[in-house]
Amino acid sequence: MEMEKQQKLRPVELKDGILWLEEIPGDFVDDCLDFSYKRTVLVQDRLHKLLVFSNNKICKLAEFRDMNNKERTEGIEFDINFYESGKCTKECDFQKFSFPASFVVECNSKRYQMSCSKSTSIVFLETTTVPDEETVDFNKRNIIFYMKNLGQFSVFESASAIGHCLCAEPENGLYKLALKKVTKSIDEETHLELVT
């Protein structure tokens, strides 16, 4: 008697207490990025305003502020995790870009992963995952930003909202970290500087 070929299934939806699954196509390969290395940096905009949390107790909204040298210790220290293409057997969407990275920050003894929400805004979500030796599949592309070096500055384009880049967005006399739809080849509002 021949054994039935085992089907591979993946979850699709949890609805009304029922977990719905679908069969994974035989030629399906997860897109993936493997952790490469980490840098700890402060982030400032092109006007040298430093990125800080607007409320150190909540750690949800980050904004750019003018800081003197004494106050610069209040800046947010980001761990930028850089990735390289994983062992994908097919062409991955991630492989088209040279510097995929994610941002993690610690605040009040908790770690927060920066990500792009469905409404193309920047959010900080609490995480317990340590990025070292982590693999990121394409389902988690909302945490990936493609870094492009422009000399002193860098531009970070969202992997889940292509054409949208991190920027210092003015709001009520302050500047917040946001995503901006880039419509021209050089947009200085998206130029950020990483300070070690």
C-alpha cells in the first residue's frame, strides 16, 4: 500500500474560532533575510535635530528636536540590524536591494521594533525577539527598510510601502519620524544621518 503524500499547510485566517489553512504550493519558497550585523546609532535629520521619544514613559512617538551637547544623551539609541540574502532557492524580492535593515530601540527596559503600519505610518511595537541570528521572511517586510547611502546622509525606504521613505515630518512646530511618499529623485526631507 502506497503512503499518501503528506500535504504542507499554512495558516490563513482565524475566524469564529476556526483556524483556516491552505495548501502550500510545491514550488513555494519563503523569501528570507538572515541577520548579518548590528550597529548602535543616534539618528538625526539633515538640520541636525536629534530623534527622541516625546514621552519617555510611553515610548510610542518619536520626534526630532534641537539638542545641545549636554542633552544629546537623551537621544534614542537605535540598534540597526543589517541583513543579507538568505538561502533562497529562487529569486527573492528582498535580493533586489543591497542594504535591508531594521530598527530596534530599548526604552524603560523594554525593546521596541520600528515598523510600517498598513496606513503607512511609523509605529513602535514591543518585541521580545532578539534579532541576533534571526531570519526575516517576506511576511515581516513591514520591519525592513532599504538603506541607500548618500555620503553623509542615508535614505531608508520601507519594504512594505515601496516609494515611502523615513523622514522628519513637521507637525505643530516639531518634527516627527514618519514615512513620506517620495515623488522626486532627491528629497532632502528623507535624508537622515546616523551618528555613532
